[in-house]
Amino acid sequence: MTAYLLEWLNLLVRWLHVIAGIAWIGSSFYFIWLDNHLRPPRRDEDGERGVAGEVWSVHGGGFYHAQKYAAAPLPLPAPLHWFKWEAYTTWLSGIFLTGLIYWYGASVYLVDPSVLPLSPAAGVVIAVAFLVGGWLVYDLLCRSPLGKREGPLSAILFVLVALLAWALCQLFGGRGAFIHFGVVLGTIMVANVAMVIIPGQKRMVAAVALGKPIDPEDGIRAKQRSVHNTYFTLPVLFTMTSNHYAVVYSHAWNWLLLIGIALAGALIRVYFVARHKGGASPLPLAAAAAILIAVMLAAAPRAPAAAEASGGVDIEELRSVMEARCANCHAAEPTHPAFPAAPAGVLLDSNAEILRNAERVHQQTVISRAMPIGNLTGMTEEERALVDRWYRDLERGAGGSGRD
Ligand code: HEC
């Protein structure tokens, strides 16, 4: 019953998380688009009122006229919209899901003894340390004298982000490592909003209300953080969907593939930001495509050596492997306490079901090696080779299953 209720909690919070994330990233992309499309105001009186730029747009059957002021307009207009709850809600729901799936379920989803035999509690402590430490290191760097030099700062940030990917993949199973890479960067993004951008805006508004000059540092700092957030966005969104792609996260070189995909995401964003301003060079886009193709080629599964060996795998032999390694989760009534029903609806507790799922079984145990999850049931290399031989026989039509 508890597992069933947790499943619903997971469902509802995930739904909220996706909705809030769309609202946050959508509004953030919109404002970057807006800023980059500003034209000088057409009417002189707008310029005299302090309007620095304007954009006309049409959407949903209405015409919209947005104007950006060089300085805060006086008196401050009300109501003034802030755009912060989108980010906060995304983080709160996201960290809840991380806790529910990857920390509460650390033994299944975070720790992988074949990577590093951590206890679940140690895994959780390390994960939390990465979240807090990631923000502290990043924030200190931005506030240090180096923070004023955009070029070296970006280079150091890239190296640190790459180190993060590498370190997480040495500590956790691929699936948990990838999601935590996204959670660390996503936490930095939201902390940028909560700790730097919004407090700066509050100080600016307070200064304007008192008729005092605005500290230009607040604007400069907010701009820097929001630029970083823009380039983190695509890598973070990739990791949030990455748990569907075991071909990437289960690969022996998963950290390098993650760095490649994250870099490609940042480059794609570089291209779009430049494109808003007009006359963008297609170079970042071409570089991103080249990196993605390289990652795709590097991750391509190599035929296991056993593929050459002759077949003759008996379905009963295979079934006993499935029973030992898979069926505690993949059964109509799983005996594994974390699963109220067969995960992904895949049953592997009868010959008919195993045959029906043959392609997916092969995909998950031989090609991507995502199953058994975290290799909790200790599937051996011989057993994987057995699945491979059995599947190749089936493909050749030698398995007597009636398939070609
Ligand atoms: C400890 C529990 C557990 C064990 C043991 C386990 N699985 Fe899974 N399996 C899961 C979970 C959880 C998912 C859903 C993964 C996800 O959400 O991405 C899954 C998903 C799957 C899928 C569907 C993946 C897809 O998206 O097509 C297949 C196929 C699969 N497992 C095969 C196997 C095989 C074969 C074994 C044994 C060699 C096995 N599993 C052992 C938990 C387990």
C-alpha cells in the first residue's frame, strides 16, 4: 500500500514539476528573446519617458507592445510582476522527486555496487554534499575577482562542470549520476534566482522607492547569473529526460558522453541567443551537431564477443536466468518491496512473456545494460552472453518461436 501511495505522490509531483519547469524556462526564454529583439522606440515621447527599447508582437489573436526602460520608471508602477515562483516551484517539486526516487530509493536508483559499493546512506550524504557544495563553489567563483572576467570564468566553470560529470559517474550508477548532474546545475540556476537576482531586484526597487541611486552592481550581477542560467538550461533539460536512455548513462564512458551532450546543449543555446540578435554564425550549431554525432558513434554498442558462439539456448535455460535476475521486480506481483507492480509493465515470469519481450530484454541487458537496474540481482557476464545468443537465434528463426 505504501509503495502504491508513493507511486501516486511521484505521479502528481512529477506532473507539477514538468508544468512549473515549462512556466519557468518558458518565461526565461521569452525574456531573453524579448531583450534580444528590442529596437529603439519609434516615438520620440517614449524615448523622453525613459524607454530604451521596444518590441511589437502578435500572439493568440492580440497585438502586444513591450517596452524596456533604461532605469526604473517613477513612480514605480503597480502591480509589478516578478517571475520567481516558477523557478521556486520547479526546484521544490524537483528536489522532492530527487528525494523520493533517488534518495529514499537509493539502493535501487542511486548506488550501483559495480561502480562503487556505497551504502545507501553514504550515497545520499554525498549527493546532498554535491548539491550544497556545487552552489557554494560556483557562487564564490562568481563573487571572486575572477567573476569580473567573463572569459576565464567561463573556462573554469566548464572545467568544473566537466569534473562534476566525471566525479558523479565514479560514485553513482549512471542513471543516478546523470540526474544528479542536472540537479546540481538546476539548483545553481534556482539559487541564482533566489539568492542573487531577486534580492538585487528588491534592493533596486527599494532604492527607487526612496529616491536613492541604484547600485549598478546589482544589475551587473543579475545579468551575469541569468546568462549562466541560459547556458545551463539545455544540459539540465537533457539530464532530466536522460533516465530513458540507458545506452548513454550505462556506457563505460558515460561521463564523457554526458560532457559532450551538455556542451552541445550549451552551444545550441549560444547559437539561438546570437540568432535573436541577428546575423548569428552557424558555427556553434555545427559544432554542437558534430559533438552529438561523435557521441552517438562513440556510444554505439559493439557486438559482444559471444555473438560468434553457436546458439542452441534453450528457453528453459533462459527462463531460469530471468527468474533469478529479473522476476523479483518483473512479475505480476513483484516481491521487491519498492515495486507495487511490474516496472514499465514488463513481465518476465513466463515463457510467453519472455518471448513477447525478447527484443526489449536483449536491448536492456545486452545493448544498454540498464537491467537489472543497478545490477541489484548480480547478473553475470555469462548470463548476458546467454541472452545475446538466445536473442540472435530467435532473430535467425532458430529458436522455434515462430519469429523470423
Ligand atoms: C530491482 C528491480 C528490477 C530488476 C531486478 C530488473 N528490473 Fe527491469 N526495470 C526495473 C525498473 C524500475 C524499470 C523502469 C525503468 C525506467 O523507469 O526507466 C525497468 C524496466 C525494464 C524494461 C523496460 C525498459 C524500456 O523502457 O523498454 C525492461 C525490458 C526490463 N526492465 C528488463 C529487465 C530484465 C531483462 C531484467 C533481468 C535481467 C530486469 N529488468 C531486472 C526494475 C528492475
